[in-house]
Amino acid sequence: MTMLDILFFSFVGCICCCLLFAILTMKGVFRTAIPCIVVIIVSILYGVILFNNDTLIRIAEYDMAYAEKSLKQLEVYCSHQVSKAGTLKCNNLETKYKKLRWEAKDRYDWYIMGKFKD
């Protein structure tokens, strides 16, 4: 799971909390709609920050650095593997991290080219 996925799902969580507060306000649990209004404002600000082009570029850079670091650690770990199962595990992990690096690089190039610029 990449950093972008984590941020996106937490943004969706903010929206779900907003809906929950709205339902609870309508049911009479809260006497005012202030909790719902606060969550709406936080969700909007969070969305603006999350979907800002600079933020997306930094997230892609973070994911690329994470994949590179993981591949280097994996290279050291796999150099000591002699069993067939250990080698297979190393190959699977290497494929996973290379895919993560490729996806992050692809996103980074996409954002830099200005696809999401205002």
C-alpha cells in the first residue's frame, strides 16, 4: 500500500465520519450540527491538501524512495539466501518492489508533466 492509498482512504474516512455525524444530528443525538460542519470543513481542507499537485509529487517521490530503499535492503537479504524457498520469496518481493517503484515513477512523471496542474 502506497502513501497515496493511505491518504486517500483516510480522506474517505473523513467523508464517512461527516455522513455519520449528519445522520446522528438528524436522529437528535447532537443538538446542533456543529460536529458535522467541523468535519465537512476538515474534509474539504484535507481534500485540497491531498489533491494539490505539489503534495502528489512529494508522495510519488516518497514512494519511489521507499521502493529503492526496500530493493537495496532486499538485495542484501537475498544475497545470503541459499534455499529454494528463500530464493523464491526474494524473487516475489523483488517483483513487488520493482512494481511499486515503476508505479511511483509513472505517477511522478504524470504529475510533473502537468496533468494535474491548475
